[in-house]
Amino acid sequence: MVADLSAPRLDIDGLLADPAIRIVVCCGAGGVGKTTTAAALGLRAAEMHGRRTVVLTIDPARRLAQSMGLTELDNTPRQVKGIDVERSGGELHAMMLDMKRTFDEVVEQHTSPKRAAEIFANPFYQAMSSTFAGTQEYMAMEKLGQLRAGEEWDLIVVDTPPSRSALDFLDAPARLSRFLDGRMLRLLLAPARSGGRSMFSLVTASFGLFSRAVQKILGAQLLTDLSGFVAALDSMFGGFRQRADQTYQILQDPQTAFLLVAAPERDAIREAAYFAERLVAERMPLGGLVLNRMHTTEPGGLTAEASEAAAERLEETGDNAVTADVLRIHAALLRQAEREAAVAAGFTESFPSVPAASVAAQPADVHDVDGLRTIGALLALS
């Protein structure tokens, strides 16, 4: 039995079959089955609806590769073998964002080979492309934009990091613009834009004081490396901003559907509600809510109170101890289902028009294509 979420039903098959939907973004807190949901959606879109689908995970965990029977995932889509697409004609591919490789690709695509070599050799680029805060989210925007612009895919399913990081994913274009327009960056770019004079030349009195102060703190070589990095990327900054803004607009377009993934736990539901508020504020298309690991019972059975009372009567007679244990387990399951429904209601009461689907708790973790197929079928039936 599907839990009563008091919300419109989320038509998963209708969503996946709709040719107008080109991107599905799965968002949610960590540990709620988001990666499994994204993979199951991609598999069902390929097998049941004949769509050429790619699943892009931004989460560095290896669960996606394992569940699809792949030894590894990298920045290039890899086709998933052994799926049933003979009748549908679809395809399923999967990939995992490689932040540094994506940054390298952008540099190679938008600069000359000589300039690209200078950028790659710069210590600041090496650090920024691998570990700099916010680079992962911005590169995720770049990769999504690349996949969408190529027109190779009927459907792109994005598995984001835990939802606060996913919000960083949405914020990447604005953060990039603030960085490009920052006062420090303009000062660092001033020498390069004024004819390539030395970082430490006295462009103005104020800049001379600034450069000497920063040089004293950071050291001459470090500041030179930073200036060289900024100057080398100067010609690319406009393209960075333009592409990020274009991808952001795609995320606001009806061709995109955001699915919030949660478990019936207070923190996960709170995260889902927080993200839903942000999507509404940003006018982004909220497709629905997926609730994983729900516990349910068949209607018309014994209530928890009746089960517990019956168990007590059996214990008093000293007979049927096993039956008494079963009745207590049934009562505990009923109470758990009631608690989970009450927690889920915290979201549906705040967003009553958002359609929802639920997946019953499974006896074991999903670790292969058959398991993903089961999850996809449960989503479609909910």
C-alpha cells in the first residue's frame, strides 16, 4: 500500500516520457537515496520510454557506478550494458563530474594552445581547478551546459550533492559574477589591461600602496603567480559568465524538472522544504517530491492498539507466544508508518500542490540494475 501523502500523485512515467522534458535534477539531503533515485529514473526512461539518457552525478561517491555494473565513472559518458532496450530503442549512459578535467576542457576550448599551457602551469590555476571552494558547483553548471548544448541526449538526469551544496550549484553563476566584479580582481587586472606592465609598477599611487601592502603579506612570487593567473584568464571571464547565465536560464525553463528526494525524517523533510522555497523564489520548475523508505501497511487490518491488546491476552494465557510477537511487530510497524506520514505531512501541508510519489522501504540496499529497475517500477506505481 502506498502511504497517503495527501498530495497530488506524481506521474513519473508521464514525466520521463514527455519529450519536452530534457533535464531532471534530483536534489535532497545526504543519505536519502538520491543517487539511487536518479539512476532508477534514467534506467526507466531508457528502457520504458526509448529515450537516449545520460545520468550525471556530481556526488563523488561511487554508488552510481556500482549500481549500474560499471567499474568506474569519469568525465565521459559510459554506456550501461545489459539493459532491456530492444523494444524501446533507448540508451542509458552514466558519468561522474571530474571538476578539474571539466575546467581544463573549458580552458582548452576557449583559449589558444599557448595560453592554455600558461594557465595549466600556473600554481593558482592548479589549486583553483582542484580544490577551490565553489569550483565544483560552477563546473557542474559548465558540464550540464555542455551536455544540453550538444543535443545528443533526449534526457539528462542530474544527481546533485546534498541539498545545501545543490543550492551552491544554483548559486554558481551569481557567485562567479561577484568574483569577476570584485574590487580585488579589478586591481589585479589593472596592470594586464594597461599594456602588460609589471604587477608592481606604479599604475596609480593608490594601486602602488595596495600592491606593496599585499606583496608584504603574500610575498612577491605568490602575488606574481596570482596576477599571472588572473591576466591569463581575463579573456575567458566573459564567456564564463555568459555560459553560466545560459545554463541558469535552462534550469528556469519548462524543459527542466526538479525532483526533491527525501526520506520520512524531520531533517530530510526540512531540507526538502528549504529547497522547495528556493526553487519557488527563483521561478524554477518544481516537478515533485519523491519519498523513499516509507513503511506502509494494508488498509483494513488491526489497529496498533488492537494488536497490542491481543498480544497481551495471548501472553496471559501462556499460549501462542509467536503470534503475540507477530502482533507486537505489526503494532510497531503501524506506529512507525503513522510517524512517517506525520513527518511527510510537514512538507505536503506547506506545498499542497506539489505532486508526490513514495517508495516502500526495501529489505536491502540497491546495488545492481535489477534493483534500480524495481525502484523505477515502484515510483511509477505510486
